[in-house]
Amino acid sequence: MKYPIIAYGDPVLRKKATAIEPDEYPHIKELVANMFETMYAAHGVGLAAPQVGMSMRLFVVDASVFSDDEPELKDFKKAFINATILEEEGEEWGFNEGCLSIPDIREDVYRKPIVKMSYYDENWKHHVESFKGLAARVIQHEYDHIEGKLFTDKLSPLRRRLIEKKLNDISKGMVDVDYKMKFPAVKKGR
């Protein structure tokens, strides 16, 4: 099942998501599968639960699209439940990022190249693992979502002012996308 993606401006994207327990979500594998389906339909490499209107600490990533640059990412597809960043290391490096909730805006964002995570997978198996390069970047971007942060928060005040009108237009639904979205500033029944 494909979910609509929540657009910039919706309060759910700014709320710190809550941890989930196995007994709360007995169908977590189905939810993870639906999130992957939604992400692929929108041509994304990551998707967090707040982006589909659920304020829970869950996100999915598939960084295999970057395997030409980093061959070890050939089959990199994971779900992260109740993730916590334990460490971030290295010298920050810039990469042009985008977001399914903020279509048509891409900006250079600086992040650390190595991240150590504690998380559960969709089978509720606990992992402590380090990721590097583009996998680390995608994970950090999605992790920001469950913390109520967006990649635009990492931009300079000047850069944010320059894209402010575009961001407001997105929240009003004034953007052309080929996937289903929910826009916070669009009134129902009009």
C-alpha cells in the first residue's frame, strides 16, 4: 500500500517521534513493506514514518542506487526502528540532498562521513552498527526526520531565506510531483 507523503509545513514533520514497542505494532513488517513501496513509488532512497503522517521512530533506506560510486551498497536495504545515533565521526563533507517532503528543492548539506547506530530491524533484532559514506548520509537524513528536523534546517540563514517562497509554495500544494502528497496549507473541499 502506498501512503501519501506529507509535505513541508505539516507539524508532524517538526515533532520528535516516539519510540515504539513490539506489542504496539504486531504488523510492523507490513508497515515497513508499505513504507518501502511508498518510497520506491516516489523514487526516494529513504523514508521516515513522520513523512507518511506517523510520529514514530521508524525509517527505511535503500542506498543501492549509489552502488556505482560505492559498490558495497549494492544490496543496502534496511529498516531502522527506535534508532539512536551513538557517534558521528570524521570531517563533514557536502552532498546535494533532496527530500520527498520537500520536492524540487535540492541543497548542499554537510554531514559527518561515519555514523554509529543502535537500532532494531523489522524482526525486532537489535543491532549496533557503523555506516560510512553515502549510507551514513541517507541514514543521518532519515534520522533527522524522527528527531523533527529537516535538511533545510542545516542551511545558512541566507540560503533558507532564498528558498522560503518555494517552501511556502510546497506547503500550499503549488508543486508538480508524480507521487501522492498531502499538503498542510490546502483546504479540503475547495
